[in-house]
Amino acid sequence: MTSAPTPSTPPPSGNLDPAIAARLKRGADGLVPAIAQQYDTGEVLMLGWMDDEALHRTLTTGRCTYWSRSRQEYWVKGDTSGHIQRVKSVALDCDADTVLVRVDQTGAACHTGDRTCFDADVLPLAQ
């Protein structure tokens, strides 16, 4: 089982392009949030976590790879569910501390079986 970098050690760049690794601002756990968005509609699908290796795998395979904080292992979206995310583009935000992955989502993105993890308005808006 592969583990994510610990807060006491700097995150390894491993196979990640050195220019990308130099820009990327990771949390103390070596992870960055990765937002998955449907490429053609702009629908926000889910939030996952990536370290350098997960980002490298995502960029080189064309399939979203995330780091599971609960299982402490890498997972490729759709390997067990069939709900695949095919990568169309990847961008860093202006601070380089969040990854936006534009994908073509097959099936549900959420583990609950819903298309998106953000399907409910739960906060009232001030008028």
C-alpha cells in the first residue's frame, strides 16, 4: 500500500513534471484539493484529493487518480464502479493550491450514486 507524504517530510515530486511540482502548493499532508468538473456543461461533480503521484497518474493516463485519505491508497475513479472520469484538461488555480480537472464523466460522480456530490441547496440565501 502506498502512503501519502507525512507532514514532517516534504512531498516528493516523484514522476511529476518538475515545473508543475515547483508551482504546486500542497497542504501539510502533501495533498491538494482536486475539483472534478464536467468539461462541456461546467457542472461541478466532486472534490477529491491528489498528491504529486496522483496528479502525475492523472496527467499521464487520462483517467482521474485520487488519494483516499480514509483508505490511505490511490484510487482511479471508475475502476470499481464503472463511473469513469476521462480527463479533458487540467489547470491549477492562481495560487497553485487547487487543481481543476475537466472531465467527461460516465455515470455518477458521487459515491451515493448521484450525478454530482453538489446536488442539494442546503444553505438559505439572504434576500
